[in-house]
Amino acid sequence: MDIPALLEAASLLVPEEGATENDLTVNDVWEYLIRDEWEVALGLLEELGDAQASLSLSFWENLATAAEQMRLEKSAAWCHWRCYETRVGIIRADLTLRPAAEARRQSPITGAGVLRPMWNIGNRTPTGDPDLNIAALWVEFTPFLEPGGRAPVRLAPLSPQQWQHLRPGQVITMHEDRSVAGTAVVLEVQRPAAEPAA
């Protein structure tokens, strides 16, 4: 088990001397580790990381390492996803899939970042046709999204520079072939912390 990876991630939290009673600190994580409650410690660190946008890449890399050593595949996948978002930024959207009767897709989408559909985000080819861009899809708060269902999602673009123009409120469409598989409204666009202000 990688205690150092969890402790290093925890060390990026609020220092003990500056903590309030509601802050999670290294000592809190250590308490779970000495009781062999590895998954609880990892879960606490993941929740904290999701609540704080400013945590470093090394925080998520350490959590991913620990999750892999614990053989917690979904946690490891989530931590790797957050590593990617730390490097390139966060794009969240509210996605509604077309009903099965109206679309090619008849089965649910696996929520954990496996699907890499194409998206019409407004880019055009030199001839003026829509230029579809690929982005992996993570469905938040549920393991699957049924045809006709609606959920908040996170997108991990294959070519992030082509997505720079997105703004909250913009409508984009998801494609698994030429037809529209779903429609999404952009909820949030966060640039990476290291990116210079525009």
C-alpha cells in the first residue's frame, strides 16, 4: 500500500496550525490510515479535491497511484481524469441524450470516461461544414446514462485548443455517427490555473 502517496496528497491540504474544526488535515487522513481504513482516507481526499479547484497536479497523481495500488479502478480513473483537467482545464455541461426510439444508441452510456464521442462545438472545416471534435465523456453522479436521460457531464477534449471558445450557456451536440446523439448546454469552463489571463 502506498502510504507515502496518500500522505503526500494530504500534505497539500490545510496545515494543522491554520485549520479550523471543519478543515480536513494531514492528521485526519493519518487517523484513517493507522486504522487501515485506506479507502476511507482516499475517498476523503477525493472529495476534498473535488471541492477545491486549486489543488495541484501532484495531489491527483498521488491519489491515482494510491488508488491503483488499492485496485480501486473507478477511483484511479477519476484521479487520472482530474489530472487531465488540472493540466488542460474543466468543461462541464448538462447533457440530454436522444430517446432510444429516435437515436442509434439503444444502450446506456457508461459514465466513467470510457466513451469518446464527437462533438459539434461550432468549429468549421475550410469548406464551411461542421468540424466535429472528439472529447471523452464522464457522467457525474451516476454510473450510467440511459437513452433519453439527462445528467451533468465533464468533457476531456482530445485537442483542448479547439475548445477554447466555449462559454457557459452555449449549446453543443454529441455525435456517435452523423446523427445527433444528444444535446448539451455548457455549464462551466475553467482554464488551467497556469494559463495566463486573456
